[in-house]
Amino acid sequence: DAGVIQSPRHEVTEMGQEVTLRCKPISGHDYLFWYRQTMMRGLELLIYFNNNVPIDDSGMPEDRFSAKMPNASFSTLKIQPSEPRDSAVYFCASSRTSGLTDTQYFGPGTRLTVL
Amino acid sequence: AQSVTQPDIHITVSEGASLELRCNYSYGATPYLFWYVQSPGQGLQLLLKYFSGDTLVQGIKGFEAEFKRSQSSFNLRKPSVHWSDAAEYFCAVARRSNDYKLSFGAGTTVTVRA
């Protein structure tokens, strides 16, 4: 099993640019989560999907952030326009249909730096 | 609202010594409880979890955790640490409902000295 795959692993961009982060969950997992990790706020849940449908996006910081899951094997997190305060490590995680009692498997993360 | 507190930001321990990481939660009922480990440059890996039953939970890599309802704690322990245990450790909680949100503590960084 390849695990959760995220790309790119590192992204450096300039303020105002659009940034797209990508995630491929583990095959057969119906839940997909996007997290953000910063020194100031720690690890926080941004949004999660069940069967490709966004269930809770209350953690998305503002309208500049959007997430999609067009199919069971792919999700994107987009920031437009990006700002320096968006610099963080973004993690994607997935779990099986049983939900919370199942383990969430995390990808290696994307380290985003906005200059 | 639930919250998770990890009182120790950084712990240094000698290789072969025992390790205990503290975690306290604030919630009206017993939540689901988790410990994750994050090695440098890596994603989080689940060490163990507690839902119900035996309050002493065994996990991977020789770790265990004990749930104490009276103290609202879920401390992580390892009898003898290895240099490879140097990492950041996160305690997390989730409500006992059909809600998949994990709330994470701030993390404890463990340094292992030879």
C-alpha cells in the first residue's frame, strides 16, 4: 500500500499567487481530511470529506481557501490569493468507512512558504 | 468545547530511560483518545487509541497509555526509549459522536540523548 500521497512536498510562492495542494488517499478509504500545522496554532482540521462530499468545512480559515474532491482518489486544497500567514505544513489524511474508530492515515505533508 | 493540554513542550531523556508524556483533556464526557507521533519531515502516525474497556492501552513501538477518568488524563509511557523515539508526540481527542474531528494538543518534542 502506497499510503496517502501528497504533492508537492515543498512549495514556495509569492504573495498573491494561487497555490494548489494535491492529495491521493489510500484506496478504499471513504474519508479524507485536510489539516494545517503551524507553530502558533498547532495542528488544526480544515475540512473533511465523506464519499467525495464535503461534510464540515468550518475549519477553513476564509474564502481564499477552497477544497474539492472530484473523485475518490483525488483531492485538492487551493489558496487564492495566497498570503504570508498561510505559510504552514498542510497534511492530508484518510480513513475507511467506519469513521472515527478507524485510524486516520496521514500523508507526509506539503510545506508551503508564501513570501 | 473540548480541549487538549500537553503540559510539557519539550522533554529530554537518556536512551534506555523511561518516558512519560502527559495529556489532559477537558470535555463533559469521556471522548475518544489518541496518541500520534510525528518524526521530522514526516506525517503523523497513530501510536494507540482508547475508546472503551481496559484503561491501559498497548500501542505500537512499545508504547502504552493509561486512561484515568478521575484525572481526565491519558498519559503515554514507554519503559525504555530508543534513539529512534526522538520525535514530536501529539495527544488528540474526539467527541463520542458521529463526528470525525480530531482536536490535537500542542505536542511534546522528545529528545533522546546517548
